[in-house]
Amino acid sequence: MEDQMVKVVGERFCVPYTMELVVKRKLQSFSKSLYEAFDATGNFLLQVDGGVWKFQKKRVMKDPAGLPVATLREKQALSWKHQWMIHQGESSERNHFLCTVQKSNALRIKNNLDVFLGNRYKDHGRDFHVTGSFSSLSFKVIRANTVIAEVLLTG
């Protein structure tokens, strides 16, 4: 594996050291949740919101100033793997496309997600693999068989 940073969204979200993140889930209503990410010292870093019961599922990730960083939209296709398309900011334009995320196996209970950067979905295998579950409140991000990030959920 190359030992270089992968800048998916932008350089301002990259650090050259291991960083502990805590993600807190807040229920806003029966059908809407809000997720907030903090560093180990409690500094607010990111927020993701979006409704659950809408026909087109959409989530918007915002920075501490409330500016959109990325928009996640569920691809409307007949697929068991539930694909999500992620674009920079609030865009849905092709030139702002960042990655595709989909379930590795639709029949598993545990969340196993594959991440394909840019338009390379059909060209080669996944770039990242995410595994974990809401019941264990933790997720791991894997790149080339190496854990590169761990996320703990609270709240």
C-alpha cells in the first residue's frame, strides 16, 4: 500500500497524524437524525443531517461554519446493495463527483461498505472498505488490508 494521504473531499480535512474522532447521534424527530463529529478535545468538526423517510434519501455534510462539504444521495436503482453517490458541496454535477459507496453484501446484518473513488467504479476494485455496526457503536475504515481509521459512536 502506498503511504500517502488520499484527499477525497479536500486538503483541509487531511492531517498527517492519527486523529481520534467521536461521532454523536442526536434524534431530532422520529424520522430525522443529526450526526456530529468531534475531535478528542471536543472541537466540532462536521455535521451530517437528513431525513430517513423521504423517497429520495439525501444527506448533507457541513463544516463548523454550516457550509456544505459534501452531499450524499441514494442512487435510485433496483439494487440490493443500496448505492450512494457523493458529490462535493451541494452539487450533483459530474465534475463535482467524489465517490460511490455501496453495501458489500446485501444479505449481511453487519454494515460492510465498499467505497470507490471518482469514476473508477468499473475500472478496478474498491478503494476502501468500511466495516462495523450500530449495535457495537464502532466502524473501521480499511485500505489495502490496513485499518486506517476507527470511528466510535456515542449518544
